[in-house]
Amino acid sequence: MKETSISIMGVGNVGKGILSIIQRMKEEGQLNEDFRVISVSDSRGTVFDDGGINPKKILEAKEHGNIFLSGYSKMDTEDVLSLKSDIIVDVSPATRDGKLGRDLYMESFSQGKQVVTANKAPLSFFWKEIMNKAASSGLEIRYESTVAGGVPLFNLRDYCLLPSAVVDFRGIVSSTVNYILRKMRSGMDFNHALEEALKLGIVEANFRDDTDGIDSARKTVILANSLFGSSLTLNDIKYQGVDENTNFEDAAGDQRIIASVGISEGKVRAGSMLENLGEEDPLATLKHQSLGYVMKTGFSGDIFVAGLRDGPIETASGVVNDILLLSGFRRI
């Protein structure tokens, strides 16, 4: 494993999960002094230490509401890229237009830094621009956790399915909207269902991103672009969500919001829509808080992959995995 310094942007549920995992791996001896978190940023600002930050101190400070209580030096977040970090980790809240993340990634590449992100908004609007900049800079952006949280997807494709082209994808990639949908189908009102989802920590900073179907739609765009080489944006696809006025009286069967991507008449088709699932559909087996997908491939057949629970720690695990891949980590 090569010497690696990282800067983490965002200390919400996923950011805290990343710090917890890194702390645990250090305690277990899987990570040594060559792997350092040198800055952590939230909405208040940034703390940093070139010699390395103790994740436990940040978590304790955050528990008291302010990362500055950690005792580390402060700096303006806009100056983070001046630090000697090798990897910028973006787990900040999504913005509606994705421009903030796009600008962060472009400048990171300009300064020779790799990027790991769980932020869907930049990639759902500026995929081609971001990927071209990474390639021309000889750098990588890894985005495993943008779509299926901790469920292996892009890394599975990249490392385990090399002989096989992906020819079709269908999946439940947003547990939140489907959780609320199923609760409402069982008779719970929208606000009560949303409240339960908030308690589980599975709701975006702006809950309408989930309930309006935007979260699943962003993920669908990323799927289309990554799996099929398109350059779609969020404005190019149809998607649905759920709200206070959703009527289920005429609905039949098991309804879910399904991300569907493939090729139709020589063109990439992509959408995130309500579907009625049949009893034999593997996706119908997924529970309230589960994510999963069926991926049709050229030589490996139909692959069904699922995670029983979609939560912040699972997403954080996927992010840390991407960080470790860039750092050259290998399990002993």
C-alpha cells in the first residue's frame, strides 16, 4: 500500500461512517501511519493536520455539534485543495444542479488529486466533462457508492465480469422512495412514512430529492453513462416519485420505483419509473430497506445482487473500498 493522504468533504451520516470504518481498520492494524486523513470539512468549515487526524476526535466533536471542538487547526473549506492530499473524498449533500461538485472535481484533477465520490448530482449532469478531465489528467474518479450504496456494482463489473458486456440493467437503487412507497401502500400516510425514513437515516439532505424520484433518477443516469457509454443528463430521462397525493386505489401488485437501463433500437434507453413486479421477479424479494439489481450480461448470464440493508454505514463501506483501491491496499 502506498502512502496516502485523504481529505473528506462532508461529515453527515456517510462521512461519519467513513471515519468510523477508518478508525476501526487502524485499531485492527489493517491501516498504518502511511494512510492518513489530513482534513475534514462540513458546513461550518474545515479542520486539518498534515500529520494526520484522529478520526475518533472528529466523531466525538461532531457528536457535540462542532468539528472545531476536535482541537485541530481551522481553515476555509475553499482552501482544502492547497493541502497535500492525494484523494478528495466527496460525501457532501447533493445540490440540485451539481455544479459545486463538478467544480471541486475539475480543480482536484488540475492539481493532480484523485477523487472518490458518493455525490450523485455532479455525475448526473456533467458526466462527460468530468470523465474527460480525469482521463486527460491521467487520474481516476471512483463512484461505486453513488448508485447502490454498499452493494457491489461498478467494481463487480470492472473486476469480475471482464469478458462480459452488460446488456440490460433493472434495479431498486433508492431504498428511501421505495420504503415510503411500500409504507403508503400498507395504509400509512406520507408524512408518517417520511418520518420513519428520517429516523432510519436513509433520507437525502433535501427529502424531496428522494420522494420526487430525483435520487433514483440521478442514479439511473450514472448507470446509463457508466454501463453503456452514453452522455445522458438528468434532463434526458423520465422518472417518477411519490408524494402526499399519490393514489394507490387502482394500483395492482407489488409496485416499486425501478431504474431500468438498456439498449432499444440501437439507442440507450433509461428511466426510473413505477413498475408492477410479478411474483417471479427477483426484485420482488427485496425488503423495505434493501437495494438490489438484475444485470444481464453477455457471457455470465443474468446476475442478481442485493444488499439486505441500505444505510449510511453500508454506503460508507463502499466509499472506503474505493479509497483503498486507489491507495493500492490489499488484504493480508
